[in-house]
Amino acid sequence: MLDLLYPRNCVHCGAPSPEPMKYLCWDCLSDTPKVEPPFCAICGDPVAGDIQHDYACFACARETPAFDRARSAVRYEGAVGDALRALKYGNALWVVQDMAELLLACVRAEYPGQPFDLVTAVPLHPVRRRERGFNQSALLGSAIARRLRMPFREGLIRRIRPTGTQTGLTAPQRTANVCGAFQVGLFARPAEQRILLVDDVMTTGATVNACAKALKKGGAAAVHVVTVARG
């Protein structure tokens, strides 16, 4: 009845009553490139070619990230790219559940049997959060935590200084932009915790790496990253 009153359409092609998700039709979802092997065993950055063994990309070999592993469900393209941009810049909160299903599939595929104590998300600076009205990463983190039946802790880390957008920056510039920008929350207790860190998009990994550094400094035993998309 709700579908009759409020018809749903695919966020990418506009097809009515999309399946298998609520706002992504099968055709658009299947056309979105998946992040599949071969990719870096640490950061999950995919590479072209035929590689039959675990390997570390140049960036991870040069400097080991603070996070233990990072994985993404799809590339930041096509229907999912449209959905994430609609969420982040167009207040399309209704796509969160579809994006959470992609996150869940990624966790099940890439972290089978991996024990986690809790889920947290990359935080926004309070000024940015007030401007936007929500933190899309926290919404995604909360949604996947419910599906995994794990506790979600939004205040585990906080952004202590505002940072400019990472869009258009080089990898070194992205690292410098978020250096020292995160800190464990005032009343957080991540000591010995195995944490699943959630974000919407990962490009160079500078942001999630800075968050992982803060969590590890606070005593976290392990930090694994999952994002909907890889830029």
C-alpha cells in the first residue's frame, strides 16, 4: 500500500519499483563494478592483471597503515555512486538501507569469522554535522551494526578540527589534511576492542587511516575498515 501511495524509483535510471533493493534496480546494480580480487591484501585497492598470491600495494609496502585491513563493496561509480552522492549532498536518507545491504555483503565475504566487539563510524566535525544535519557514515554504521547484531558506538572517535574536502587532493595532500584531526572520544574506552570502522567512500584511505591511528592510540586491539565504495 505504501508503494502505491509513494512509488519508489531507482536512483540511477528511474525504473519504478526497483528490485532486489528498494532504490536500486537489478540492471543498475549489476552494472556497478564490484571490488574483486586481485587487490591489496591490506587496503583492498584493486589492481589490473592476474595475481595469484597475496600482495601489498606500493603505498602499504612503503608505510603500513594503522588499520589492519580495509575492504569495499563496489567502485564509486554508476548507480551506487549516484546513491551515495544523493545521500551525502541531497539528504536522500532513504538509500541508507540499500547501502547497508552492500556493506553487509562485503563484511560477510571479506571478514568471514572475524570477531568484532563493536561498530563505529568516521565522524564529522560538529560544525559540518550541524550544516548537513546528519553524518552519513554514522547512519551506515548504525544500520550495519543492527544487521550484524553488534553494538554501535558513534562517539568512539571525534574530529577535533575541521578539515577541507578531500576531493581533488593528491594522496600526500589528503594525508596532511587529516593529520591529527581525530581523537578518541572523551569518555570512550576502546582498549582491547576489535573494531569495525565504517565509512561511505574510501579513496586513498587517508581518513580511515587517521581514525585507525586514533583508535590504536586509545588502545584498540584491531581496526578493520569497511566502506560501501572505493574511489
